[in-house]
Amino acid sequence: MINVSIVIYKQSFEEIASLVAILLKSDVISQLYLIDNSPIEEFQFRTLGVSYHFNNKNIGYGSAHNIAIRKTIDQNTPYHLVVNPDITFQPTILAEIESFMNNNSDIGLLMPKVIYPSGEIQYLCKLIPTPFDLIFRRFLPKSWTKKRTAKFELHTTGYNRIMDVPYLSGCFMFLRTEALKHVGMFDERFFMYPEDIDLSRRIHREFRTVFYPGVEIVHHHAHGSYLNFKLLIIHISNMIKYFNKWGWIFDSERKIVNRKILKKL
């Protein structure tokens, strides 16, 4: 069985209700948690028939998901799905992913193929990033960094086969609860953005972190920090925290893991 958490911040009721309806059509869902970081409570969310938790402030993405993850761990539910509000998919994929995870007990984290509404692939399988990949690259023309970006995002793999990847996007994280018990939950020092990198690489140390293209989801990705200066500042400040934790230039684990992944792929 699977518990699911969705973190809300000023999303419309219609958007969340649509995703909840999809999730509730799956017969493998045990509990569905809506964790609301919005400044004002939307009482309509309480009509959806799921567990709704209003924080009365924005406590951050990872911290909010951890509220639900703690419940999953306490209940000993086998899997926990972290999903963004801007995702759509066929409800049947959850049972397929659960079956795949049941047959591969060494997998701690799985991400399916992710596409834009247009059908174009989102390149969300990545190496462990350097400061250039997460901070400096965004201020340079894309033509200057195209080759490096393609390597970082593993474009040459074609995204058409199962791959072990050290950094999988936080938009849809299908997590084995035993892995979370072993490595811990989201690091709450990160308000938003690098918490998925941090958790992915911690799980990758002890379990497989897998891209599974057998099923796909649609992600209406907004690139918020590219459009909003405040979000850009939050993005950069949290990336600084990430590299202060793991190392800027000297990150021996990054070098070893990335070399191993590139050799294998």
C-alpha cells in the first residue's frame, strides 16, 4: 500500500481537486495527505475526503512533506509518494510502480518518465550537481552551456530504458519507507529546491535510485525561480546551504558516483 503527500501553496481548489480525484481512483492508496503551506486556509480542501493539514505559514517543501512521511513511517506503510500539485497521470500507474518495487527490493526511490503537456521529455535524470550546474549556469547563455547540460541531464541515454540515477526530481518521488527509515527524511534546513537532490543522493548511497520509463506522468513545470526574483533569491540561498553541506569544489562522493554512472550508461 501507498501513502501520498501533496504540499499546497496558494494552489486553486480546482487544481488540487483534480489531482486528488486521480489519486483516489487507484486502489493501492492507503492515505492521502494534503499539507497546506498557504497563508490563508481554503476550507474547501476539507471537503475532499482526505487528510488535510493547515500549517498557517510556509514552512518549506521538505518540512511539509515530512509531516506526512512521519505518519507513513509510524504506520509502517510500505511506500510513500511525494507528488507535486502540477502533475497528472493515469491512476493505474501506481499499482504498476508498486508491483515493480515489490519485485525489486533494492530500489529505494523511483521516478517514472516525465513529459510536458506537449509530449516532450523532461530531462529530470541528473548527475550529482556541481556549483556550476545549479547556480552559475543559469546566468550564462544556453548556447554556452548546452554540451555540459546534456551531459549533466544524461540526454544521450534517450530516456528509454531503466537507469540508476543519483539525482531524481522531487516532482514525483516514489519512496520505499524502509529506505527513509534508514537514511532519514527531507533535510529541513532546505526551504525549497535542493531537498530532492539531498534525499536522492542519501538514498543512492544505500539503495538503488531508479528511472523507470515503463510508465509516464505529465508535469506542468513552471520554472518558478526563472520567472520570479524572490524565488531566484530563495533558490540561490538554498543551493548555498546545499553546497555548504556537501562540498563546493571538494566533494569526493560526487566525483566517484558521477564517474561510475557515466561509465555504466
